[in-house]
Amino acid sequence: MGLLDKLTGTKYPDSGVVPLPTMELRAALLALNESDVPFRVRNAIPAEKADLVAECQIRLLRRGSSRYLAAPRRPHTTGLRHT
């Protein structure tokens, strides 16, 4: 793992692990979409330069008088590309 891989969060499988075919992996990731999960996986648009996009809502905490209050959710997007 190189420095760029560490900075971008790229991870590689252990040796001997057989990768899934692209379409099987895509189907498995898209099957994660349920109504009771705080994220969704969708096909990317060309401008996103990815194959799939995973989006989730992150609730930020902010300081209030004597306790932490939940701030509005902010979307977080991660692009996924199969190589």
C-alpha cells in the first residue's frame, strides 16, 4: 500500500482472495438499499467519475447550553469504482 492509497483510503484484498465479477458486486451493493437504513447506493452520473455512489446522512453534534444538540443531517457521498 502506497502513500497515495493510504491518503485516499484505497484498500486491497488479501492474497488468495478471489474477486467477485463486476456485475455480481454491483448487484450486491445495490441490494443494500432498504427503507430502514440511513444510506443508499445508486448508479453514478458521468460527472461523478465513479461507477456507484454511496450516500448517507450524517447527524452532526453541536454544542448547546448544557448538552449536545443534534444538528440537521448533512449528506456524505462516496464514489465507488471497480477496477
